[in-house]
Amino acid sequence: MKAKIANVVYPQKVLLAWAEAIKGNKPITEWLMTNGYKELGLFSYAIRNNDEARDWLMKNGFPHLMATVNGAEGKKDAVQWLEKHNFEALSMVARAGDGDIVAFTWLKDRKHVELCMVAKNIKEIKDQIEEDNNDPHKISKD
């Protein structure tokens, strides 16, 4: 059985809210989750390695958002999957979130300002997670 992929087009203000949720803005995340954009709110948890959020995205028609998370974590097969399924902009968000300047420039050149913000915030969160994981002075929550 082939998984259903939700086909959603988001208004500009929702994409801006998504970028804010990724940064950790809890009130904005709650707004997304209670106003029909649960997947974007949960994405902000998935990017922080929350397994429940990751599972929800996969089970509820948003494998493309989970592939964006995986791509931002350096998984090339996830980026290839996004490209194969015609999620070109999300593949660029994933690559830019993983530090690819060419992908960030691609988004910028096409005036995807909101997605540039999303990618920048993903990169900052992933960099912070990496820094925390490598800091011998921080105690793991695991």
C-alpha cells in the first residue's frame, strides 16, 4: 500500500509562523497546531528529534515534511526522495538547513523569502543540537 501524501499549499503568514515555530516560539507553535496546521507545529518538534512528532508526520500524510527533517540532518536519500516526488522547494529547504549555500541561494533567487527563513532556522536549531551534543559540560537528557 502506498502512503498518501497530503497536498497542502500554505499562505505566506503560515509559512512565517512555521519559521517562528521552528525557532521555538511556543505560542506560535500552539497556534499552528490548533488552527489547521498541526503538521507544521509538529515539524518544529520533529526537527528537535522528537520521535512521536516524527511518527505522526509519517502516519498522517506528511512524509515530505519528515524527509525535509532527514535531509536537513544530512541524509542524501531523503533529499533525493523529495526531488523524485516533485518537492523541489522542500529539497532545497532541507539542503539549506544542512548548510548548503547553493540551495539557500536557489531559494533566495526564486524569492522564497519565507522558505529562506525556515531553512535558516532549521540550520540554527540543528547546529545548536550538534553543539549541545558535543559539549562535554552538558548532561544528556537520555
